[in-house]
Amino acid sequence: MKKNKKNWLKIASIYVGTVIGAGFASGREIMEFFGVYGTKGIWGIYIAGGLFAIVGSLLLLKIYNNRINSIDGLVESLFGKKFGVVIDILIIISLYTGFSIMVAGSGAVFKEQLGFSFNIGIIFMIICSFIVFLFSLEGLSFINSILVPLIIIGILFTAYYIGDQEGYNFSDLSGTNLTKKGTFLTSALLYFGSNSLIIIVVFSSLLPMIDNKKTAILGGFTGGIILYFLGISILYSMLLYYNEVSHLDIPMLKICENIGETYRKLYGVILWISMFTTALANGFGFVNRVSKGKNKVLVSALFCISSIPLAKLGFANLVGVIYPIFGAIGFTMMVLILIW
């Protein structure tokens, strides 16, 4: 029983660490998908959080019931051998670019928030990631179990402190009704979809940690509920300062200035940690898929080094071009998996 409890908590931490990347922790994603709708965005967070909790549980349960231990069998079952090859290639590209984006984000945080050079930030992320990859699933689970609670504490403390000071007097109540992503409802669906691909890939490797159905359900549901609370906390903070931060790339850092300059830098570290956990999720999926258990050290080293040229293109440029494309692919795959 103790082992089961430990495993569902580990699965939940991996789930949170996979989703809560730079866009989430910085507040930019929450602003784009929910904040622009004002208080209506709160309903969007409810919907997205519910999807993370319910679909996450169903997907893990499906993986346990069908003994899925890799993405290969899942893709081939859904799309057949011929089209499955195309999807497989897209997944590999998505994981590689996702990792490179987080590496670029590390460079940006080191340069803009911590006062170091962009290249040092890139190298530091690559070295840390490579070390974790050497320990496979155990390394991923251990790091997320340590770092995800720090992310949760940082986000919840920021929201609580700001809310206590401002009294939750939102500066933007009505927001807009319609954007390029539609309404708050379609925006919530698209947000969930944009995270679906990496969730599918990481979850397909978690079978060794799923002891029984209860572990699968609790792990997925708990992770989804935590993501909901973190999302709503960030949204509340940004609605208080909407007019000041709606146009910023990293609105949460501006909000943290109201707590103090030292705390702003501390949140910069939390932002880097969130990038790191997402980088690990992407890299873990890529290395497992390409190496298939052989030459994992060599594949990990080449993968980390090869991400540098793409990371040099810059964080904002990569996010703007790549995220929407693979978000649509991930949403389609998640729908097909649930139907299957």
C-alpha cells in the first residue's frame, strides 16, 4: 500500500512537471488562453483543469489495461504502419524542438533575470538534463518529486501574497468575448490540446510505475487538479494587474516586483526549474524513442549537443512558430486515443 501511494504521487509530479513549462510558469500561456477573456477565463481554467484530471486518469488507465510500454505500439494501433511512420516522425521532431525551446528559455532566464550570459544558461540546462537522462525513468521521477513541489510553493505563495495585498480587486473583469482562438471554451480545449502530445509520449513510458488501476486514476487525477490550482492562481494574479502585464512576455516576473526585487529573482529560478522539468519530459521521450534501450548514453549526449543550434534562434521565436503546429497534432492524437 505504501508503494502504491508513493507511485501515484510520483506519477502526479511527473504529470505536473511535464505540463508546467516556461509558458505556464511565466504566465504568458495563461494570459493568452484565459486572461484575455477577463473573469470568463476562470471558467476556461475550470474546463482545462477538468480535462487534465479526467483525461489524464483515463489515459493512464488505458495504458495500464492494455500494457502499453512505449509510444510505438500506441501509434501503430491508431494510425497503422504506413501513416504511423509519419506520426512517429512528427513526434520525434516535436520532442526535439520542445527540448530545444526549453534550452533557449534557460539561456534567456540566465541572461535577463540572473545576470549571466545566454550561452551559460544553455550549457547549464544541457549538462543537468544529460545527467538526469543517464538514470532513465528513475531519474525523471526523482527530479520531478523534488522540483515540482518547489514550483507549486512558488506559484501559490505569489498568488496568495498578491491577493492578500490587493484584496482581489480585478483590473479586468469583462475582457474580450472572441479572439483568434474563439471563446473561452474553445480556448480551453486548444490549451489542453497544445499539451496533449508531450503528455501522451511521457505517459506511454510510465507503465512500470503503475501498480494497479487505483494508481493510474489517482496519479492522473491528482496531477490534473494540481495543474488546475496552479493555473487559477496565476490567472487571479494577472487579472489583478491585467493592464500592466497583459502585453509582457513574462508577466509573472513583473507581478513579483510588487513583492520585492529579491523575490523577483527567486521566481526567475522557479521559472527556470519549470523549464527544466519540461525539458526533461521532452528529452526523456526522445531518448527512449530513438535509443529503444540501446546506446542510451550516446543518444543522450548527441541529442543534448544537437539542440544548441536550434536554441540559438531564441525562445520567443521558437514558441511563436512551433507550439501552434504541434498543439493541433497533439489534440488530434489525444481525441483518437480516447476514441480507441
